[in-house]
Amino acid sequence: MSSTVREMPVTELFAERDPINFGELPDAINALLQQGVAAYRHDRSHADRLFRQALAVAPKELPIYFCLYKIHTYQGNLDEAQHAAENGLKEAASQVGWPLDWRQWQPHAGLPDGAGRFALYTLKALAFIHLRQNDPQQAGQMLDALRQLDPAGAVGWPVVAALAEGVG
């Protein structure tokens, strides 16, 4: 199972001077992600190319999707962010043995870890992206699913739900 990225705001993620702990990754992929994070500070298109290079080599490594949807959300490239997040969501679901359609996911006893946690975290990110795209209905459906799948709000969906309430 692929590793997950420790959760931090994108501004903090890309402001870090020390290497980011992306979990267990092949050295070459970790190096590309670290280079992408460093490049993001001064050349965002180069950062995107590095992350996409990593994705082309290792499409099963979930932190790559995280990097892509974070940078594009932060830059306001919401279609690109949505695409990266949806692909990451499907990859995570596949790795944990869940249906590819998040609407079919069932609650589990306790919060899943690894790819399952990444899937829930990415569903939260997609809800946020849909809010930013002025699609509160889709965001609301995702948040409703997260209320069932993560009732304690461990992946941070209550923050996005509060934003959605402010929009509504």
C-alpha cells in the first residue's frame, strides 16, 4: 500500500526548506517530489513538470497526486486540481479495494489508514475544489458522504463543511 503525506496546509508544504516526509517512496520518486516542492517556490510550471514526471514513472504512488492537486488548487487551476484529485481518488480506492465511485463507499469501523485515509482526505479536497468552482451541490454530496465515512472528522472535512455553510 502506498504511503500518505503528513497533513499540512499547502502554503506550509511549499514553504518548507527541509525535505518533506512523503512516507515510503522509491528514492527516485521522492527526489522528484522534493525537487518539485523546491521548484514551486520560484517556477511553478517546472514544479508541475517534475510532479508529472514522477506520476508517469510511478502512477500508484499517492503523494504524487497530492502534490499535483495541492499546487493546482493553490494556483486557482481548479480544473487541473480536480483532474489530479479524481485520479488520485480512484487510485487510492483501487489500492484499498473500494469501488471507484465514492458514492458506493461504505463506512468502516474506525478510520482507515494508508490508501483508505488518502481516499477520504482526497474526497475532502475534491469537495473544497467544487466549492471553489461554484458547485456547492457536488461539494455538499461529497461532504454528506464524508459525514458517514468519517463521523469524527479526522480528515478535516468539517472545515470544508463550515466553508460550504458560509457559501450557502
